[in-house]
Amino acid sequence: MANVAMLGTGLIGLFYTMSLHGKRRRDRVVVVQGRDAAKTKAFAETWGIPRSTTSLEEAVAAEGVDLVVVGLPNHLHLEAVEAAVRAGRGVLCTKPLARTAAEARRILEAVEKAGVFHGYLEDLVYTPKMLKALASVRKGAIGRVLWTRSREAHPGPHSDWFWTKEMSGGGALVDMGCHCIEIGRSFVGKDVRPVEAVCWAATQVHPIEAEDSTVGLVRYASGAVAQFEAAWTFRGGMDLRDEVSGTGGTIWINNWLRTGFEMFSVPGSGGYVAEKAETESGWLFPVGDETSALGYDDMFADMLDAFDRKAAPVETFYDGYVVNAIMDACYRSVETKRWEPVLIEDWRGATEAQDARGHAEYDARHWLIKRERMPDGKTKLILKDKQTGAVVQRVE
Amino acid sequence: MANVAMLGTGLIGLFYTMSLHGKRRRDRVVVVQGRDAAKTKAFAETWGIPRSTTSLEEAVAAEGVDLVVVGLPNHLHLEAVEAAVRAGRGVLCTKPLARTAAEARRILEAVEKAGVFHGYLEDLVYTPKMLKALASVRKGAIGRVLWTRSREAHPGPHSDWFWTKEMSGGGALVDMGCHCIEIGRSFVGKDVRPVEAVCWAATQVHPIEAEDSTVGLVRYASGAVAQFEAAWTFRGGMDLRDEVSGTGGTIWINNWLRTGFEMFSVPGSGGYVAEKAETESGWLFPVGDETSALGYDDMFADMLDAFDRKAAPVETFYDGYVVNAIMDACYRSVETKRWEPVLIEDWRGATEAQDARGHAEYDARHWLIKRERMPDGKTKLILKDKQTGAVVQRVE
Amino acid sequence: MANVAMLGTGLIGLFYTMSLHGKRRRDRVVVVQGRDAAKTKAFAETWGIPRSTTSLEEAVAAEGVDLVVVGLPNHLHLEAVEAAVRAGRGVLCTKPLARTAAEARRILEAVEKAGVFHGYLEDLVYTPKMLKALASVRKGAIGRVLWTRSREAHPGPHSDWFWTKEMSGGGALVDMGCHCIEIGRSFVGKDVRPVEAVCWAATQVHPIEAEDSTVGLVRYASGAVAQFEAAWTFRGGMDLRDEVSGTGGTIWINNWLRTGFEMFSVPGSGGYVAEKAETESGWLFPVGDETSALGYDDMFADMLDAFDRKAAPVETFYDGYVVNAIMDACYRSVETKRWEPVLIEDWRGATEAQDARGHAEYDARHWLIKRERMPDGKTKLILKDKQTGAVVQRVE
Amino acid sequence: MANVAMLGTGLIGLFYTMSLHGKRRRDRVVVVQGRDAAKTKAFAETWGIPRSTTSLEEAVAAEGVDLVVVGLPNHLHLEAVEAAVRAGRGVLCTKPLARTAAEARRILEAVEKAGVFHGYLEDLVYTPKMLKALASVRKGAIGRVLWTRSREAHPGPHSDWFWTKEMSGGGALVDMGCHCIEIGRSFVGKDVRPVEAVCWAATQVHPIEAEDSTVGLVRYASGAVAQFEAAWTFRGGMDLRDEVSGTGGTIWINNWLRTGFEMFSVPGSGGYVAEKAETESGWLFPVGDETSALGYDDMFADMLDAFDRKAAPVETFYDGYVVNAIMDACYRSVETKRWEPVLIEDWRGATEAQDARGHAEYDARHWLIKRERMPDGKTKLILKDKQTGAVVQRVE
């Protein structure tokens, strides 16, 4: 059982608290901190939290607190983590870890120097579907990973600070690309070095400085490519889909808009349908259990189990730092219009090139390119002569 | 926090324990009982349960036990509930409550006379999608409920006793139709009386006495019809789908085979894909979080919260009894080949007929039958003269 | 190349003509007949039809006409077919063939006595998905057929006569159940005798005499059961789904609302989305090629190829008569509240009982009930002792 | 009615002939040409084609031929088109038009100088779903187009020449990227200039010189970005999906693997499931009407109607040339690792920049960034001060 200080009462603080307090879980939020005293007090009452405060320092230092959860706007993460470290608390920080790799580096160093427990709250790596998919990939169910795509798109966030570049550090890339990048990295293997990135980003719709739409590619040392798509311009709800292709298979995940729950309503649902849903009548696509589907439940289970065991959770601040380093390369690429190297100060994964490509041999003289069952029932082989390089076909 | 005695170490005992002990929940199984001492001991070790026993009496009487969970074959429910009642424990019983309404009646009377807490473990009414769908229906999102369909089909259960009619009480109807019937009843409204039922059941494939396939209709006092389909003959995995139609909308739920998680695997997943999955390579449809998707997590949360509050959970033994009464009518209908009344000794819901059908008036002279936007952009009205009964169409 | 006289200018006449004249087909409608002279003339102009008339007799007798297509309200089918027969034309009649089996019988006898070509325009048996599914079933891809379900539901038809029982012969059952019944029959095998039927039908919503919702079961001599669901009360568009289960597999077809084409539109599509679509903004589900998806293209190709070859098409008036006989049994069942025999005067299919159920033998002493791969990697067998009937389980 | 000379008897020649001769169409293939005399003769017999030959010159010059269809490997397109032009025939050429923009330019000039009819057989722009989607986009159903994604992926082509770079001109990009690029261009608007492209391409799996996987972005003068994904490394069948996002909506198209037709088969389908399907048992996803779903039927209808009308079809050789120009830029980008301009010699579309981005005004002082319905029923506004640039939020 852990006692939590929750920093932030916005949507993310709400989802975190719902998850921590839901379904007879044993952990408790014992103090909540927010800018607005009245709103914070109401939040505490709603969720049965004994104390509320507007003071970050007071919250992290409150008696009995084991862990601080940082659910604040991006520009406040460094300050909040430093406060938690000063109080000697373990600290869990929402995504992205920081606005830049340099800032993420400072956050990482703060916790590592102090030796406190730290977890990076990258929930979308923990959705039930992702967890099972990752386990399958590791068991070899789809062979060697070649390509991944992660997409998060919706009509835009609900709080003002997201839209203000100084506070957020950027637009859709920083807000949601960070999820997609870590999902891709998890599929490729977190031990595999991200080498370089190319990125397109533009402000297509909104009167803001940051990008509201972005697409990028991250190339890994294994030869795999992880593609991300993030947009605040999407209409139709929240699009959360992931795909991964390997030499032996493929996985398609839809976390939100198409999960086997469909409703047509003429009178309308009379309120909330699902996060970022845009309509309340006609065809609607609710989500059964939102905190579970978004990964919060499994994420906190991993974080708090790790805390109890004094071990590292699946996602640490180092992972958050790597994601920020990849995003930095992406932003440089948007400027230079070319692939940019991913700069990581202390790469902790595997160092050698991991390109494991091997060819299938058909016989002593040929590589096998392809074998296919044809409509007439015969099997056609495409072969390559190892010496001459000539491609030939045979029908068996 | 509740201490649980788990009776049964089969698949259902396994799922129940996984759910109770999962994701940092505060409740604990403190003793587990099974027929086979070695298997029961191993079960206890795997799940961190301090005591194991082969004695049902010993288990229910074990020190500190608050609640007994009956996860035993159908023919042992009565005996197990009576033992729990004698020990003064609250009791939760898996579905179906009993093999017949008469047996269910004895179980219900046992707990009610003793005044102990009781809950009917009808998990599929508690899947996250069902809970949200039921809430929408109650808020009026689909208008007045007209028709529901609930389907559970798979290639057959995994334990011998299911296939032995004396122990199970029947085949696919008793095993899975009980789920479908209570789902339909929940959509129609548990206050609405089930009036009569018609049922087809046959042994189409297996060398058994009981039916391996069944379809039936239950007509309610409101005029709504709830349809169920249950089969042990289905190939392709476990088919768990529910639909409900109302005057203002419709809801489609797919709990298992199509939930937004699709995998193609040439080498194969190397093992378990999902409950009742039939293949391990090719196109596979895993389920993210099985205990959540099957409703176990939300079911135990409701049961244990109710126990703490000393209130009734959503599903009680009375509900289990009503389901058995409906199944009895179905079995009679299979014999008589006609609609049979549902016989309930003490109906506790609404008593008057609830047929709320009202017609929409177009003007003083006409009822409105239908209004439709046509391809040419015009709107066509179908009207009925209130006096003459003549149907006419008008284009606006 | 065939010259067609089209009787009727309603939605069905429109779809038929679109299909016949579409995509460079070689056949032509050479005369069209309708009640309203101006509307009929406009129809002829739109579709490049050289002649229009309000006279049925004139249309069928027009020079050069090879085939008459009856696209008229149900109560006019007999009269129209008789006129076509008198003129010595081949005749294709829309579904249902008639309002009752007796009327269908007269229609069938009219064409058979005269020896003219006849085809029953049951388009939904000809959708591209159905054709491929039927071919798979016949090749044994799903083993022996056990159960089928066909569903057609939408918010109700667009012409006044459908809602007037004297003209239509009934409600949703006659209008759409006829499709579902012939789909089920096609899956089970048209050579297999339909033995008996049970049916529920009610007027749940509209101020009409006929049923606006119905569900029924038809039991065949092979032991298979074909289930149909038809409703004019469905909200959400047009629901056209079929399923079939066999001992070796299952097939799921969605012809309309979920075909891999999804659109979210805030401004709205600005008009027609798909037949019976209810909304024009929000999430929409258009259909790519409606005449193809509804089976019209393949149906007319079969009909006209058969006409050229002087052979019978897949669907003849005899099939229409069998469907009416099944519907008659259903209507009787609604009255008597029991299973009713299907009365067919001259059954032309197989006569013996075709229940082909055989049990799988495990060894000399046991039948095999079930073999299942368990989560722990072991295989569990459920066996039945041939002599004692006892069910036992073994783990391999 | 048109008489066609078919050059090529491979899979594409087969699909083209199936489409042209199917469902009572009035056009005829009157001569077919192939390398192998016996195979070509058999092809002619199967499809009722009166003449077969191994001579390209003989085929195009055969009496009565109106149109030549080039269904040959890429390196033979130029030669075949020149032969058709010499014979004075109209000519339709399969995709891609050529191996490079320079070669495409020569093909385009050949037909334009001679003034013969020409059509670019880009079938995937003509699938029934695409046609309806394009019509919706043009009517404004999704607002201004911002982003498109087109994906074609499968386990690789079935003929040797595809795998030989000198003949094909490249790998997955030339083979399938050409489809995706023209789909993106069609959504963005063919009048809008493609400005620049960035592309990743690699040989991830096969022992070949060309790329077997590629992803790229094409930026258009309107600010829209069209993304393509093409791979010969995908496992699971043929993945044909398209998406388009606009300021007012989104469209998702699945042309192949998920079209509402699902089959589970234990014994197996006994043969062909769908083009590029990899499995014949387990869960299978057949396609109802393949020639329709792949766009062949509507493509030939447009081409031949245009030929009859002496007008240009939707897709001409100029479109093929533009696609080759974009692919050239992509291949340069793979080398230079940066965005490369798309070089088009004679751009025939709109010339001015078409960035139509306008902001929504909330009041005289503010732009509206976003309006969102919150879970508590209130509406939150995110506004931007026009003068100060500050972002503020308000709750209505």
C-alpha cells in the first residue's frame, strides 16, 4: 500500500485518481495540490482525499506521503520533481517528461543523484492490448520487427496551456507524439538504439505557434522503422491505433474508436460518451472502461508493485529522456528538412548494430524470394541465383 | 477489505482468484478448497493463499473468512451454500444458481432465512461495455427497449461434469443461456416481469444427452422480447455478443472475438491466445485484459462494495432464481413445442402491464407512421387516418 | 442481349433499372410502366428508355420485349405475371412472390403451364459475399451446416402500400423475412425440406395492423435450424447481416452497415448516404456500390444468362412458392403459439431424412466429445464411454 | 461497344479480361497477346477470345481492334504504347505508366502527338468506396483536406520480373506506391501541385536490389500532406487501406482485409480465398467481388464510356506521368536523405498557392481555437487574443 501526493487537478489528475482509487485498490491519494483552492478542495471531497492544498511544497512534504505523482503542465515538471526529490519522495511524472531533452536530462539527473524511485507515466505502453501485444512480439509471434506505426489524433486538448508553446514545449508532437514514439520503441525493443529521425510538422488549422499536425519516422539500429502520426486536427473523436509488422506476422490495435462497442442514438446519450468524443447522437463509439483502456490501471499496478519491490518499473525517467531526445531530433528535422541524428548522451542499451537480416536458402544455388499458392492450386517459387543474381520463377 | 474462502480450483476458481488478487486489490483469498489435495495446494501456492483444504466444511468455517465464493459444479451449489450459511458467512455463487428453479428456490430461501449477504456471480452483466450500455439505456439513449439478443457460443466447456446432465442440469442452455437470459432481462429492466418463453434446443453434434445448441425467446410484460442463442457447437473461438434495439436507437456489443485487437502470426503465438481460442497461428483475435473483459473485476467490486455497505449487490440470488425459472419454462417449451409461461413464486417487480406504446400524432386527423429523407432531397411522410385507418403518403 | 419491360417505377424499379443499364451492360429496358404518366415518362427519360406507358397490358405486349420484370406492389404480382404469360413473355418477379402460398401457387402454375421462363428476384441470395459464402459452404469449408441467422432491419419502407396489409399481405415478415428465409434455405441446401417453423411477431411501434417486428426459426429435415429476424423498428440505418455455423467453421457477412467504409462528417454529406441511412452528419457508413452490394448485378447476370441458355436461374418461382409456404407456417405459429408444419404441395427436393450426425470415435471404447488445448500447454480430452455413457476427462 | 486487344496474360491481364467480359458487359477482347504461345492460346479459349498471338505488332494491328490494353511488365510499356500508336489505336496502359518520369514523358508524348485516346489504368482510384469517398470530399463533407494516407502491403508480387530492377524500375514504391500516390493526389485534388517529397525505402527482408518497404510524404501547394506506405514484407494477406482527414471530417476505407466478410474454417476453404491471402484455414477474410473491389469494373466503364464519347477519362497518361515524377523525387530523397522537389515539366493544374487556411473568429478580439463539451456538461472555449497572442480558456 502506498500513499500518494497528487499534483494537479486537471483531466490527467482526475484520470490518475480514478484509476488509483477504483475497484477496491489498496493505494490512496492522501493529499492533492492544485492552483485553485476551491477547485482543489472540491476535487479532494469528490475523491475522498483527506487533504488539499495549493502549495506544491506542502503537498510533497505532507506526512506519510510515499510517492509524488506529477500531473502538472509540462513547464512545471522540473520544478515539481525537484521538490519531490528534496522531500525524499519517490516520484512518478506524467508524459512528456520535459519540453526538451536538456530539461529531461536535468530531471533524470535529479532523481538519479538522489537515488529516489522514479517512474515515467507513459500510460499508452500499458494498455491491456499493448501489454499482450508486446508479450507476443517478444515471444516471436511476428518474427523480426520491421515497421511500426502509432497514431494519436483528436480535435485538440482541453486546457489553455497545451496551446501555449512556452508552457507545453510544442504542439501535437510533444503532446501525443511522445506516446507514439515510446510505443514504437517498445515494439522495436528498448535495447535497440534509435539512430535518426525525419519529421514533417505544420500548423494546418489553428491560430497557434506550435504544430497541430505531425508525421515522422525514427530509424533504429536494427533496421526497423517506427512511424508516428499525431494531430490536433482530427475530427471524429480520439483515434488511438497502433500497428506493428514483422517478418512473421502483424498486429493491429485499436484502443479507442472501434473496440466492439457501437451505439446509435436518436435522443442522444445525454452527456459524456468517451474522452474526446465529438457527438452525442447518431452513431457513437463509447469505451467500456476508460481508465483501463488508456493503460492507467496496469501502469499504476506496475509502478506501485515496482515501488514495493524496490525495483525499476517498465518505464523510467531514462525512457522519458530518450523520448525527448527523439523529439528534439524531429524538431531539428522540421527545420533542416532532412534526417537528423538522435543525440543521446549516455546510451544504455545495446551498442553493436543489430541488423539481423538473413536470407532463406532454397538450395545450394538459390535464395528463396517468395513462395505463393496460386488460384490454380499450384505453388509458384521466385528464386534468386546466388552467383548471377538472376531472378527466376518455378512452378511446383 | 474482505477475506474470501474460494470453493473450487477449476477455470472459474482460477479466473475469480486472478481478479480478486490482481492489480493491487485489497481483498484476499485466505483459503481455497478443491477435490484434489495436491492440485489445491499448488493452486494456493501460485496465488499466495495461506491455506488449502479438500474439506468444504473446513474451508467455509476457516478463521477470519468473511465471504464464501462458490465456484463448484452446478450440482454442488446447494450443499455449498447451505454449508456457508451454517457457518454464518456471506456467500457469492457462480452461475447458474442451480439446475432447476426448485433447487434455486431452496438456495434462495437458505440465505434469506439466515439473513446472510448473498450475490449471484453473473459476470457478463458486469462487463465494462455492458455497464456503460445499461447506463445509457436507463438514461433513455435508445428510447423504449423493444428487442434484445444475447449470444454465447464456443466449442464446448473443458470439464467433464458440464457434459454430464445429472451434474450440470442441462447443456448449453444451463451453461451459457443463463448469462444471455440475465443480459436480456437487464436491458429490458429487472422490474419487468418475464411472461412466457419459447425455446428450441437440440443435440446437433456431440454424443451427449443434453442440448449442445439452443435458441429461445422470452417475452416480457412491457412487450419487449429478449432472444438468446447458446451453443457448444460454434467453431472459431468464443462468441460473446449482445444487441439491444429501442424506439430511439440500438447498441451492439462484442465482448470477445472482435475488440480492436488483431494479430496475424506465421510462427504462432506460442501458446494461449484467449479463452476458447481454437488456433495459434494465422489470424488471431486476442483479448487485452480477460478478467476485465469478462466482467469479473467490476462484478467483485460491486459485490464487495455492497458487502462493506451492507447493501444488496446488483445481482442477488433472487436474480439467479428468476433466471432458473425462465430456463425451466424454456425446457418445458422444448418438450411441448409451444410457448410456456414463466412460473415465479414470488414476483418482486412491477405487477401491472407495462406496455407503454404510444403513437406519434402528425395532426388532429393522422398518426405519423414514418418520415424519411429521400434520395432527391425531399421528405416523404407515411400517415394513417385515425378514423378510416387508411394509409397515405405525402411529400413535403 | 435481352429487351426488358419494366413494370413499376418505385425504388425497386429504380434499382433494377440502374443495375440493368449500368457499367456497359448489354441488356436494355425498352418500355417502362407506372401508375402516374408524368412520373413514368420522367423515369423513361432519365434512364434512356424509349417507351413509357401507364398500361400494364401495353407494356408486356410491346414489340421486341423478351422479358417482363415485375417491380410492383405485392397485391399486383399475380395479375402482372398473368398478363406477361398471356403475352408469351418470360417473367421475372420481385420478392415476395405473393402474399400467401395459395397466391404463389397460382403464379407458379401460370408460368409452368405456359412453359415460359421465370425467375424469382431474390437479390440478397446474390450479393457478392453470399455467392462466395455459398460456394465455400458447398465445398465443405464449414462442414455440415447446423444453424443460420439472417437479419434484415431498418426503420420501415418508404411507400404507403407496404403499410397496408391488404396490399402487402403482412408486415416485416412478408417484406423482409422472405429474404432471410431464402438466405437460410440457401445455406442449409435448397434440396433439404423445411419441416416446421415457430415465429414471434408483434406490432411494437407503428399504428398499423401488420407486425413491425418478427423473429422465427425454421427447422429443416437435416436437423439444421435457420433463424430469421426482420424489423421495421430498427434505428441506425439498414442492418443486413447473415451468419452460418457448421461443424467445421462459421461465416459472418455484413452487407451494409459495416463494410470497411466509415466517414465522420461535421458539415454533413450534403445528401444521400446509403439506402435507409438515418443521419447525414457525424459517423456515417456509406456503401461503395449499392446495386452490387444488394445483389442486383449478379442476380440479373444469372437471370439473363439463364434466359439466353434456356435454363433455369438459381432462383425460380418454385423457390418463391416455398418461401411463401414457410411464411404461411410462421403466421399460423403466431396465432397458435406453437411450432407449425410447413405445408408444401409438391416438394421437389430430397425426400428422406438427412440427419447426417455421426460421432467421432476416440478408441474402441469411447466417443470423443472434445479436445482442447489448455493454458498450461497440455491437451485435455473429454470422452464418453460407449457402453456406460459415463463422461470422463483425460489429459494428454 | 469496343473491341480490345489485350497485351499480356499474367494476373493483370486475367483480372482485366474477367472484368471486361463479366456480368453481360458489351465490350469484347478480340485478340490476346502473350510470350508463350500455348499459354496464350489456352487463355483465349478460357475467355472466349477469337484470336491469340505471340506478336505484339500483330495483336495491335488485328482487324477491328479499337483499343489496346497494355498489361505487360513495366519495361515493355513504352514499346507497346508506341506500337499501338503506330497502328492508330487508342491505348490503355496499366500502372505504373513507366519506370521513370523520363520514360513516362516519352509515352505521354507518343500518344499526345498522335492524338490517340489514352487512359491510365490506375484501378484503385476507381474502387466503389474511393469513388463515393471522392464525391463526398468534393461536396465538402470533410471540409478542407489536410492529410491523406494510402497503404498497400502484401507478401510480394507473383512474377519474376517484379523482383528484377531493370525490368520493374524499382521495388514496392514503383509497384504499389504508384497506387498510393495517385490516391493521395485524388483526395487532395488533381489540380493542386505536388511540391516536394521525402521518402524512406529499404530492402528489409528479400535478397533483391530494390526496396521491399517504403514510406513517404508528398507535400502539396495547398498545405496538404499525402502519406504513402508500400511493402512487400507484410504478412497476413493484402492490406489496402486509405484514410483522409479534413477540417470537417475523416474517411476510412478498407478495400480488402476487412470488408464485412469473415470466415472461420477448420477443414479449409479448399483453395483460393482472395488475392494474396496467405492462409486457407482458421480465420479467413474473403472478398465478395474481387474485380469490383479492386476498381476494375468502374475503371473500364469510365475508360470505355470516355472512349465512346471521345472525351478524356478520369485517369490519363498525364496523370501517370505526374505519379512517375513524384516517385522520381522519392527515389532522390532516399539517396539525399532530404525533401526533394517534384519536377514536372508542364504542370497543367492550378499555379497559385492554394493555402486556404482561415481562422474562426470568436469575437472582435479573439480567435477561436477550440470548443469542447466537458464531462460535467459545460462547454469550454480555448481562445486566442488577436493582439497579444495570449491563449485563454473560458467556460460557458
